[in-house]
Amino acid sequence: MKPLIGCAGWSVSGKHPGRFSGSGTHLQRYGVHLGCVEINSSFYRPHRPQTYVRWAESVPEDFRFSVKVPKQITHGQRLRDCEPLLEQFLAQCSGLGKKLGCLLVQLPPSLTFDAATAEVFFAMLRQRFSGAVVLEPRHASWSAAEPLLQAQQIARAAVDPSRLSGDALPGGWPGLRYWRLHGSPHIYHDSYDEPQIQALAGDLVGAASEGVQSWCIFDNTASGAALGNALLLSKLTTIRH
């Protein structure tokens, strides 16, 4: 259960000269050093299955992708009446094959928890996808969803900066732990310092020792901090593991 550590996107910044030099695409060079990536572009637009196939062929066998569920499903339809959209999305990202490691369902801040809607959506998703799923709710009412998430084996993401009570730690189904770190206090820009990364490494290695798969995605990409944080965390977890 080696922790999966990466960034939101695989853009290779010039802040790490020598680490990502050489031939190949950004993804190919990124995949040499990190074990996973979060595809956020799928949130905004569809990708052809062949595109996902090409991405999967660009990385090592043990590399994994987390794919963000389209905005049209989560924000447009608000999880309702979206069966055709969900099937189209799953057909597209199935091109990743076994390298499809996780689906990320990020909800809009205005979407309150409605038990009936959530039960129908997650049952529909689970009928079509048996792999790892993580939810990032952004309305406080979703604290009531914990029993449903556990029943459907849906993890709840830990996020930084924290937005809701309790979301600084992973929740939902305990068989998966997923961190999304956006930079703090200057969101999307600020880097995490070494003591913060050391503490996080302890959490990830602790999950591995319990036989629990863990992910950590750095989304503080705006000023290029994510790559450095991910590389350091990967190094520290390898040493401890």
C-alpha cells in the first residue's frame, strides 16, 4: 500500500532544473519521479478514450490517475438525472485501464446534502464503477452523509485550507484516505514547509501500515510549489516506508 503522491496536473516547472530534463512529454518526465496525478481538465471538458489511452501508455505500470468527474454532472445537473453523462464519462476514462486509480467527485459550495439524491447518484455510480471514489463536499450539511459514504465505500477528501468542520482529516469510507492540499494561507500559491510535509508523511505511512491506500495531491500549482512539495513528500515517505 505505497502512498500515491502527485500534483493536480503534470506541468513540469523550471523550478527543478535537472530533475525533469531530457526527452519526452511533460507527463512522461513527470511519471519518472511521482506515482500519480489528478486530471482536473476532465472537470471542464471531455477527453476522447484514445487520449486517456495515450496518457496511460506514457507512464510506468504502477502509476495511477485520479480523474475529476465533469462539472456538468456535479454543478450543472447537481447529481440529478445525469445517467447518460456519467456513462459517457466512464466510457471515456476507461481508456486508462488499470491505471485509473480513483474518481474525484467535487461538489459546488451551494449543493446541500439531500439524502434521496445522493443515494440515487452513488448507487448509480457504484453499479457502473467498482474502483476507488472520493468525494469533496463543500457545504456543511454533507456531514450527515457519512453513513451513506461508508455504505457505498466512498471516501471523503481531507482538504487544506479547511472549509468545513472536520474536513482537515479524511472521512467517509475508511478504506481510502485522500488529501487535497491547495496551499495556505495564499491558496494555490503558497508552499508547505518541511515540518508540515514531515507530519503529512507520518499520516501517509501510518495509513500504509494499516493496509489503507492513501493519496496526496498538491494543488498549489499557480506558482509552481506543488512539484517541490510532492517530490519532498515522496522522498520522506519512501524513507519511512
